[in-house]
Amino acid sequence: MWDAAPIARKIFLDSGSCGLSTYQVGNIPDYMPLVAMPISVMRAFGDSQDNLLCGSVVTMTNPKGVTQQAIVADTNMSETDNSVDMTMDLWVGFGQPSTDASVIRTLTWSLKYQPWSKAVWGL
């Protein structure tokens, strides 16, 4: 989880493994939050900016049924917690206190191909 959403967004855009500020210029809506997906998921779809998940929309739902969407921008390199790194606005939107930096263990998610993504999933 990252702190202020605008700062985290800039880090995800400029320094995330997907290279969105270089390879997806003009394709990422400003209103969409950005996330880092677990390495255990990302590694199956390619490396860095060539990863098929880069630029895709992830829909996440917590155990209370709160659903939010974000765009895949980076890889969470933790091999142990298999978690989605997110900005504070998403975290608080899931009902988590801003002072709690734990992990939502039962977050479910699904991915949707976006036309601006380099991914070709036969859609």
C-alpha cells in the first residue's frame, strides 16, 4: 500500500515495471487508480513492459462486497504475501483505516483486457 494517491500514481506511471508513462502514453485514464499485481501472477504473462497484463483493468472485491477497479502498472515483488499493492485511496475505499498497513488476505480479483494494452488475448 502506498501513501498519497497522486504521488503513488506518479511512481506507478514513471517507475512501474509496465512502463506506462513510456509505452502507454495517452491510454491510461487519469481517473483510474493504478496497482502492482503479485509477481506470482505477473511472471506468467511476460516481462516488464511486454507483460500482457500491463494496462489491463483489475476488478477487486473485498470480503464485505466492496468492489473497486484499477489499472495494472507494476509488479509487487514480494514472493511471500501474494498481494496487490495499492494506493491509499483504494485502501480506504475498501474500508481499511489509513493507519493500518496490513494485507487484505481475502481480496478477490479478476482482469479485463483493455484495447490500449499490448495484450492480444484473442478477443
